[in-house]
Amino acid sequence: MPKTMGILGKKLGMTRVYNEMGVAIPVTVVETGPCTVLQVKTEAKDGYNAIQVGFGKKKASRVNKPQAGHCKKAGGEGFYNIREFRTDNVEEFETGQEIPVDTVLKVGDLVDVQGTSKGKGFQGVMKRHGFKGGGAAHGSGFHRAPGSIGCSAWPGKVIKGKKMPGRMGNDTILKKNTIVVDVRSEENIVLLKGPIPGAKNGLLKIYSK
């Protein structure tokens, strides 16, 4: 089985496991694969080498016609998540092929994990940027405000990038060099050391090295 550049997974939550020395290791439990190859892209035809994979099968009644046609060569099943992974050995893959997790990840591997952080909506400067805030006395009238944001007569504008209230979270986060603690291929489960960005049931893109 050729090795891809990564695999898709779903974050299930966190727990802890113990190593042979009895030390507790915090881990994130991820349901990974098997992913199905939906399309093989080549540099000659598409301008780059990659494979398109699907993860999270849909019921046939929930698959629209465009996606059903696209997935027809892969067995006609639809998927909730479709992503691409760059790879140089595209000739070793074929449409409809399944990629199990144990062909991509091994115990002790270092991987990069990409997820979407929890969205926290519109937040002020204290929560978003860690501002201290004003005095807490009753008469101060300045508790959670950002304070002065302008410049003097020159340049006479608010500089781009100023820390101000705004949307917080819901960003794409890449956590690098995460250790694979355990791979349970019979359950399609991977244990990754430490916390991983995103909420429970969030999609994760795991890049192997």
C-alpha cells in the first residue's frame, strides 16, 4: 500500500493513557479513515500531483446528483468531507481505493494536525487580546473598554492591525510535530499527544512526514 501525505479524521475528545513507566499522557482521540480515493490528479492533466479523498460516508438519500456523479467511479457513495493531499507517487493510487490509517501513521511518528478552532463570536479586547482593562472602582467609568486607538495629527488614522474588538476563533490552526501515541487500526482510532485545535466531531487533516 503506497503511503500518502496524510489522512482525514474526526476529533472525538480527550483522555489519558499510561506508558510502561506508569506516567499519564494526555491524548486526543481521533477517528481516522478509512479514506476513499475519489480522484487522482496528475501534473500533466491538472497541473499538480495529488489525490482527492473522501471521509465520512453519506446515506444515498442525502447525496446530490453532482456529488453522486463525481463519486461514481469510487462506488457511488457520497462523503461529508472531501479534501486533497499532495503526493509524488500518484501512479500508485487508483480511484475507489481505500486508505486505512495504519498505512499512513505509525506509533512514534511526528505529524502536523490542521483543524478549525472553536468559534467564540464577537468579543472585546479583554477576552480577545488579554487587555487588563481599567480600574474597577465604581466611579472610574472605564472597565472593559479598549482605550485610545488613534494617533496624533500624523498620520491621523488608526494603524492597520490595531488590537480591537472583533470576531474571535473559527480560524484554521496547524499544530506541528504532534506525537502519535497509539494506532488502533481495527477501530480506526489514533491517539495524538496533547490537545488538538477544534471542537468535538470537528474535521482534522493529519499530515504525515
